Amino acid sequence: MKQKTLAYWQHKAVTLSIEGRAFIDGEYRSASTSASFDCRSPTDGGLLTKVVDCRAPEVELAVQAARRAFDAGSWSGLNPRERKAILLRWATLMRQHQEELALLETLDVGKPIADTTTVDVPGAIYCIEWFAEAIDKVSGEVVPADQHVIGLVTREPVGVVAAIVPWNFPLLMASWKFAPALAAGNSVVLKPSEKSPLTALRIAQLAHEAGIPAGVFNVLPGVGETGRLLALHRDVDCVTFTGSTKVGKMIMQYAGQSNLKRVWLELGGKSPNIVLADCPDLERAARSAAGAIFYNMGEMCSAGSRLLVHRAIKDELIDKLVVAARGYRPGNPLDPATSMGAIVDGAQLARVLDYIEAGRTEAKLLHGGAQMLRESGGYYIEPTVFEVATPDARIAREEIFGPVLSVMTFDTVDEAVRLANDSDYGLAAAVWTANLSTAHDVARRLRAGTVWVNCYEEGGDMNFPFGGYKQSGNGRDKSLHALEKYTELKSTLIRLR
Ligand code: NAD
């Protein structure tokens, strides 16, 4: 295949048509009011389009359409084999539009095109295919019961699922929600982040073309208020959320204030990456530690934002880490050679720069710290590394969601585990060691939903459940376990005589 160049993507960007209307009950609709917001590209600050800011009337229309479709059985009542075929058709259409979707994602959130073409879009397609392929293979149970009784345990779709998602992996995070929810037979109302609505709006049309019936998949762009209205709605049976811990707590309250809808939360993190003195390959550990925090501009819930290093190897590891950090120079996200793109918007840029300022007073700056490429009109930050003396430093405790790493030192394995677990979060963790027993022992003691040993961020396979302990959330995305979130268990007891 011919190598795509910056000029190729720039030309494609100019001719791209961008949809900013909501998708409700099988068609695009403008808002009932004239409310809309500007969708700007963080790559250069330019206006991409105006997007409808959905409020109560649109939420009402979408939830009613979803309910109608669910009750009519146009999707929920299909043989799972038929849902599978339609979902696979949708995935195929997305593959045919892969470049367009990757470009939309890059323009919308500033991710390198090298990532959206290889990770975000193919990852979302894979997710849809995985759940489509799975759904006609999961069965219920016939359970032990009285000899005159047949006991069935079955799973049924929960009904109308509202999916509220963030901006860091707009399409991928959304697919982790809607793919299992739709496969299980639910109707979905998807609320993308106001910072990244474009790919969700585009794939709605493709869903329709693939044969997903009207009302089954709706997309409501809007600000936080749109999400609040959905989470408070009495005819929404389940809200599945990925985003900050702060908003996650509100979502639980909204459920309590309304109909006690099911609530599933994938929230923030401050994940520890522990390098023990017997690390088998310091070079690889350093490169991996850099990737763990600088990939996707550090806008990762599972970013390895706390690097815990044994004192004996600290200096050597830091030297190698700084070399690896230099490999992440911010550049034009449309250039296929760029490995570090733009921060999602001006507000997030300011937030990250604030943390860097705090870091200058409470820690030692080892690398980076500057805003870059101001002349582009976009939002870029250098990969930044601090050495932190106390775990109470703000930069070592709070989720920054940017390319800022805190390095801390320990002397014993017990101290490393204590430091690692000393966090409100528990999303992911890693440990580097050459000793198998130490690896198992530390992995067991780490209070996190995912533990990597001698790697970081391996696990693109759908087979691994993903989610958090503690204030990183509840429930799991990915894997067959995700289906548990979007189904109710039913016991049916049939007396034979
Ligand atoms: P956010 O919580 O600000 O927003 C997430 C979504 O919630 C957006 O669609 C937003 O419009 C909506 N929202 C905002 N206020 C709301 C309200 N009051 N009621 C209902 N909805 C509301 O998060 P963000 O800034 O978009 O994303 C970053 C956060 O997401 C980070 O904390 C990150 O760790 C987390 N995240 C977690 C995972 C995971 O799998 N655990 C994955 C990606 C991101």
C-alpha cells in the first residue's frame, strides 16, 4: 500500500464533510432550539463544524425511540444470529470508511493519525466484531433443582442503555459500551463528549445503512447537561459511563434520585509502574515507562503516571527514560511520522500546565515542562518528567490526564507495594522483575483491575476485562463479562408435576 503523507491527509481534511446533527430514531435531526456549540480542532484551533447541543426535547425523543424499538422487538427480539450479521455488516462499513473515521478523530481530538489509523478505528471495529461473533455462542444455564422442577437461568437485555463517554478515545471507548449492549439486544442512546462528537455521529449513519433498526442506536451530542438528563431519565434502564471520578459520583446520585437505573462506571486512575532492582531489561522498562505516560499525550485513564523505582537502579533508569521521552516530540497530528499530537483543547492544556507549575515548586523537573508549537494555533505540551520526593505531592496524587510523569524512589518491595496502593484509584499497575515468585506475589498485592508484569499496556485483546478497583469504578468493559452489565439475570422454575 502506498505510504500516506502529510499532504495526503491535509488534502483529505479539506474535502471532508462533517456531520454535526444528532442522530435520533434512524435519522439526523437538528435541535428543536437553535442551541449548538463550536467544534474546534486542537491541531490548529480551526472551526470544524457547529454541533447540536441536545437538551430535554432531544433526550426525550431519543429515549422514547429507544424504548419503542426495544418494546417492539425490532432488535431485542431478533435471533442473536441475525443481530450478529447486522453488527458484522456495520463493522465492514466502518472498515470501508476507516480513513475517514481516523481523520475525523485526529482532527477532533488531536491524536496522531498514525494512532487513529492503527489503534482507535481498527480497535473499535474489532470490538464490534468480537461481540457480534460472541453473542450467538453464549448460553444460559439449567441449574440443579428439585427433581420435579426444571430450573433455567437466562440473561435478558436490560432495555434502554445510555452510554456517556469521554474524549480521550472517543470511538474506542464508545464501542466498548455500545458493542456489548447492542449485541445483547438493548437499545442505546450514546452521548459522546462535547470535545469529541464527530466519529460517533458518523458511525450512526453507517449503523443505519448496515440495517440496525430505527431507534436502536441514537447519538446525542451535547455538554454535561445532556448526560445529566439521560442519567436522571426514568425510562433509561442502565447508564454506562466512562469519564472522571467526579462526574461518576454524580451519575450514581442521579440514578438514586430517579429510577435506580443500573450504573456502570469506568473512571480515573493514577497508575503505578514499579521497577524492582532485579528488572530483567532496564532499557525496555524505560521505553515502556515513557510509552505508558506519553502515548496519547498522557490522556489515558490507565496512564502509568507514577513510576516507582528501586533506589539502586534509579539513576540509570532515569537516564534511559529521558532519552525515551525525547522520542515523543509533539508535531502535526496529520503527519504520519508524528508520535505525539495535540492536547484536546485549551482548557485541558491550561489544566496540565497548572500541574506542571505546581510540580516546579513541589518536585524536581528532570525533562520537558514547556508548551510547544504555539504558532500552530493548536495545543501542544512537551513530555514532562518530575522526580518527586513525597507521595503527597499533588502531581503524584491527582490525575493530570496529560504527559506528566512523577518518578518516586523506594528501598524495599513492601514499600513499593504500599506506595503503589496508596491511592484513591485502582485501575492498573505494573511490576518489573526477573523473579517469578516476586512477580506473582506483587501482582496479587496490587489493588488494581489490571496488572502488567514486565510490560505496560499489553492487552489489546478483547478477552481481558478492563475496569477499576476503588474509585476507578465498578464493572468491567471488554470480554464476555461486559455482557453482564447489559443483561438482567432471570430465574425461571418450571414445575413438571
Ligand atoms: P468527564 O467526566 O468530564 O466527562 C465524561 C462524559 O460525561 C462527557 O461526555 C461529559 O459531557 C459527560 N458529563 C459531564 N458532566 C456530566 C454530568 N453532570 N452528568 C452526566 N454527564 C456528564 O471526563 P472527560 O474529561 O471527558 O474524560 C477524562 C476522564 O475519563 C479521566 O478521568 C479518565 O481517567 C477517564 N477515563 C476512564 C477510562 C476507563 O476505562 N476507566 C477510560 C477513558 C477515560
